[in-house]
Amino acid sequence: MEKGHTMRTPEQIAEQCEQIALDDHLGEVTKWREETGGHAAGHLPVYTPREVIDAAGMLPVGVVGSGEMEIIRGDAYFQSYICHLPRSVVEMGLTGRLDSLDAMIFPATCDVIRNLSGMWKLLFPEKLVHYLDVPHNHDPEVGGVFYAGELRRLAKDLSKISGVEVTDDALRTAIEKRNESRRLMRKLFDLRSDSPEKVPTSELYVLMRAGFQMPQDAHDALVKEYYEAALASSRPEFDNARVVVIGSFCEQPPIGLIRTLEKAGCYIVDDDLLLGAHFILDDLELEGDPFTTLAKSWFDHARSMPSRFVPDEVKGEYLVQLTKKRQAEGVIFAAPSFCDPALLEQPMLQDALERAGIAHTSFKYAENNGQFHPILEQAGTFTDSIKLWSEAS
Amino acid sequence: MTEKKKDEKEIPKEPSMIRQKELISGYYDELATAKEDGKKVVYTFVPGNLAELLAAFDVLPVLPEINALQSGMRKRSRDYIATAEKSGHSEDVCTYVKCDLGMMEQGIGPTGKPIPEPDMLLLSYTGCFTFMKWFELLKERFPKAEVAMLHVPYQGDGEITKEMRDYTVKQLETEIVPKLEKLTGKKLDRDRLKELLVRSAEAEEDLVWTWEAAKHRPSPIDGYFGGVFYIGPIFTAFRGTQEGVDYYRLLRQEVQARIDAHEGPITPRGQLNDQKFRIVVEGPPNWTSFRDFWSMFADEGAVCVASTYTRVGGLYDQGFRHDPDDIMGTMADYCLGCYTNLNLPQRTKLIAKYCEEYEADGFIAHSVKSCNSFSAGQLLMLREVEKMTGVPGGFIESDLVDPRYFSAANIKNRLESYFQMLAQRKTGGGAKSMEAVL
Ligand code: SF4
Ligand code: SF4
């Protein structure tokens, strides 16, 4: 903070972030474009290496749907048994809310996102549509080479729009800068775990989500500011239950749902909300071929998640370890309705938690849910039972 | 019920159908005694399956989707799905997976005989993310099974690039073949594989001929409901075998005889010679009420002249043939080219092409709840096909193997209105598109 400025409270920063994050017209992106004349590339929620977009001189923008917006046309494109996210994304596209994006990247996540990439080609033939495959073969000479090639193809596609060639040096610089953002985010995640009363997830979440619509430097500054403000805050500590929330990596729950969990007595100490923003939190190497570095990060540094195949992975082991690392007392499965990846993964994770004696509960949501009372009840009962259990043992 | 049974008896079966049934039930018999016979068992999926490679190693493939659809047809799936849901699987997810897991839990296969446990889970990952989760779930159940992953990149840009092909070939060479060699304790016999591929191409030739026979009027085949019988052998364990070649030769002769006699295919309502509507269908059928579903078309005089579901195990009619002179490359091309690995614009174009080439009167999307791979985007495809061809689309919904989602009355109503609209169009009036009807 510069001298002379009053330090903002975490609540004030979070309020600003919420406005940016939940603006389904992507106002910040439009503003950035007007100010800089630059190009922007959207990407669907789950992991896209933003470094490639940075190095192509473009603004990476996370397109995560919207639960706030009225869906008028989007529903006509999807059957009732398909999750909600593609409806709001299509609605955003058809109503011009995504006009500020010159490209859309669809990372391999599930069949819905995959097919949405083709729909985009049909609906918006004038835009660049890029489907980004990810490797399920983990041999660096096989899957690694393929994925590095995929990233090069992405770089080439984006360069055609921005006119900026993605050189190795530019990509290395982008990785270095993103390492800094990752460090900041890592610190904040650790602070949340150490002192969850200082960093409520409802605030951390909007802070992360604002980063999906802002230039990196401006967002880094916000994260720093929030970190300092949260650290300095003196919020009362409650005897809440420490929980990990899992299953929300793609379609996002309404912010009201996160607040409901907090109201029900949860300290969310880790989660996979908006996973693309924290899928990789380690520093990546700066030596060697930068495309290979990014490719390798998929194998060596990424979080476990349903769309990422890992040979010989003991399903749920990652979650058990995460729960232990964060000293969480239970896990809440919160998955979007009709989300095959999350819901097919869930029983395997639940088995692992049971083997490890970790309490869990589950519910489903849609991004446009407005009724939180049943969740308040369920989460309240869950936290009570955790607390009773820990007192008894 | 008794009525239906009587019906079934009265309808003569085509010789190829009888042969197909024999092949499939022989296959299940072989599976039932696989362990006693000392055979290794490899679970794998239909789209992008490596039938010839498995046969070259003398291992037996188990195709979980085939188990699921057989369970559906034999009315066992409801029970299997209920078992899986009771043990914690969500009602929202693909019912093929739940049907299979429920079946495993009950320990009995669709024919009432046990299915052997896998020695290997060979995930040739083509065209569907759910496959991956499915095998992870099976891995939990069979922890001793070796897992081999063949990641087949998706045709996001509507083409197979050199990089995609190289990646697939490399995986075959460095991952799949070595793991099969380890499993069986023998080296891959490349000459044998070559011979198998020669036979595949031979059978593929006859299958394509059969598909194209639907261009005749009346069409001698039903390319959707009848088509699922025709694909049985080539999509499963019989590609590359002499039995497979013989089956497709028999099928071809049978279809030729019907062309010569100006006859249509045999349907649950008897031979369909008076064909009022020629229909292209997108999406898999419903298996639990398969005969009823087919009858709804046959009752209206509708014959399906082409379908996309029958292309999930290979787009042979678009020119692909297994090439014995490039054993790894051809397997890669096969996997990369399956229908479910096409992007939406490609799928749309293909359907439009079918509508034109087969002179279809209508196009119906059967959307199944289970399958995001097929269903997501289908409504847009429907509109695009209409725009491209002027052929009016119809839309119906149910599920593959979960009978709770097959609402016979609803589907029948929709189909009746749809065919009425087609009839009016033929006489020069009526609504011009599905929106006006559905
Ligand atoms: S919410 Fe799940 S099913 Fe829907 S798009 Fe995301 S990953 Fe796919
Ligand atoms: S989602 Fe579709 S393609 Fe995938 S396993 Fe289920 S039915 Fe098969």
C-alpha cells in the first residue's frame, strides 16, 4: 500500500472482486480492450495454461458461465439432463456478452465441453475456436511430446489473431510471471488453512474469479492487497468444522451456496472451486524448452481431478492427503447436477475417505440455484456431527 | 405380453440374424469358460477397439457396452441399475456404466452366465470421457487387472493431423503392445496381425455394400434397428476372423436377394415392403423396449436408411478400411476416425450427406439421457441439418438401458405427429420443420 492511502478491509476488496467476478457482461475485459486495443481469449473453466495466452500478447479470460443471468435462448440448445453451464455460456455468446473475446479455448474436460467446442464453430464461425486436448499418456516422450505440440498449436492459433509470435523467451517470461501469481495464491491458500477466519472462502473465491477477467498485474496487486488486509484483520475465530469442498471444478455453485456453507459452521480450508485458477500452484522451471515445461506440469504439478487420467493413481488418495494436510475434519462433495466426471468420480473418493475414516456428505447444485435452505440444514447437521464426533473421541 | 410373444413367433428371422445370434451367444459361452480354458480376458470399449490386435494375442475381449445393451434387451438392466444406485452411484450419470457395475456386483452376465474377471483393462479412449471413469471404477473392483490406456485425440478441428496419428501409433508401440506381450508372455506376431487385418477389410467391404444397399427403393435393410444386428460381429470379437468374413458374405447375399425381389427388411411387424418414409437417425437406440421402438417406425411405414449409431465402431462407408500394409498406422486411423471422435460440424455434415445420398424424407435425433457424448449439441445439429438439406428433423428422448426413461406413449405420440407432418409435406402442405411439430 502506498503511503497516504487508507488500507482497505478484506470485505471492501472482496466487494470489488465480486462485482468484477459476477459481471456476466465481462465489463473489465471490455474496459481493458478499450484502454489497450488488445485482444482477448476466453477459456472454459478447467485448466488452460494461461502462459501461452499471455505470451501471445492476449488477455486470458475465464468463461465459467453465470448463475445470475436469465436464460432465454440457451435452454433451447440443451436437453434437461445436461448440466447448466453450457446453457449460460451459450446464452452469453448469443446475447453478445462474449463479444469482447476474439478466441474461445475449450480444454478437454468432458463430453459437454468437447461438444460445445463444435457448437461454437457452428454458432460463431467468425471466432477462433480451439479445442485443447490434454494427454492421458504420461510418458514424457509420448504424451509429453504430444501435449507440447498441442500447446504449440494453440500458440500458433492465438498468434494469428494477435499478430504476436510466441517465442520461447516470451513464454519463459510468462511462466516466470505466472510463477509469481502462483506464489501469491499459494500463500493465500496457506493463510486460509492456517487462519480460516481471516480468509473466508466466499472472499477468496470472488478474488480468484475476478482474476479470470483481469490482467495479471492488476490481479496480482489485488491478491497482495487482500492478503495483507486479511492478515491484519482481527476477525473472531469460531469453533467451526474444517472441511474440504470437492466436485465444483467446472460449473460453479452460486456464491450464495458458498456463504451458506460458511453460515452452517464450515471453515472451507481447501476446495476445487474454479479449479483452473489453482490447478497448478507450484513454481514451474524456467530452464529448457518452455512448451515442454508447461506440458510436464500437467504430469508433475497438477492437482488430481476427474478429467485427468493418471496411470496407477489410487483414487481418492490425493483427497485423503489434502484433507490431512489441511487438517480438515470432513469433506463436502458439492457437484453440479448431471456432471458425469464429478459424479462418477465421487463414489471412488468416498470409498477412499471411508477407508481413512474421514467424514463426508454430498449434495448437488446448479449454478442458478436460489434455494439454499436444504443445504444449510444438511451442512449444519454435518458440521454438528463432526464436532460431536471430535469431542467424543 | 402373450400377444407380443405370439408376434415374435410369427415373424420369420433373417438367416443373418440367426447367424448373428449364434455368433454372439457362442462368444458369451467362450467367455463363461475363459478362465478354465486358460484364456486371458481383456475388457475394452467398442469405439476404437483393437479387435485384431487382441485376436493376434489370442486374448478374449469383453465389451462392457455390449454387456449393458444385452442386459437391456434381456430386461435385466433395471435391476442392475438399481443395484448400482443403491451402492452410491448417482441417478444422473450414464446408465451403461451403472448397468455394468450392477451386473458385476450381482456376478452374472446378460445371458445368465458369469462374465470372467479382467486380466487387463484396455482403455482405448475414443470419443467419450465417461469411458475413462468407467474403467477407473472397474479398476477399483479388479485391482489386480493391468491398465493400458490408449489415448485417442479428438478431432476438435475436424481433421486427423500427423501429430495425432503419430501420438496414437507411438502409444500402440510403447504402451499397448508391450503390455499385451507381458500379459500373454508372447511377442506380437505381426504376420498374424496382418492376416487378421486383411480379413477385417474384407468384412468391411461387405458391410459397406450392405449399408449402401439402402439407396434402393424399397430399401432392403433397416439401417438403424436392423443395422444394430449387422454391426454386432464387426464391432465386437469377430473383426478379423473368418467367422466375421463369412457372416458379412451371408448378409450381403441375403440383402442382394431382397433387392432382386424388391423386398424390404423384416421388422417386428413383418416384412416392410410398403415404405412410406425413408429416415436417417442420429443417436443410439433404446434397448429396453427395442422391439416396441422399432415397431413405432414400422407401423408408420418408416424405414431407416442410414444411422450414425451404426458408425460408432468405424466409419467404413466414408472410405476407411483396415490396411494390412501399415498395421499400427491403420489401427490408429481406425480409432481416430470413429463417429464419436468427430466434431459437431463433421457429424452434422455427415448426417446431411446421409439425408441427401439416401434420399431421406426425414431425420430423427434420438437423444439418450445417458450419453453426453452423443446428446450434447444434438439440438443444434438438428437445426443445422434442416438448414443444410431442407429435410425436416424430429426429436425424441429416452435412454439406452434405463427403462424408467422410455415413455412409450410419449414417444409414440411424437413420432405419429412427426410422420403426419412428413405425409403432409409429401402431398404439398403442412409444417416445414420440427419446431412446428414438437
Ligand atoms: S459441469 Fe461437469 S458435465 Fe458440465 S461441462 Fe462441466 S465438467 Fe462437463
Ligand atoms: S456416455 Fe455414451 S458413449 Fe460414453 S459410455 Fe455412456 S453411452 Fe457410451
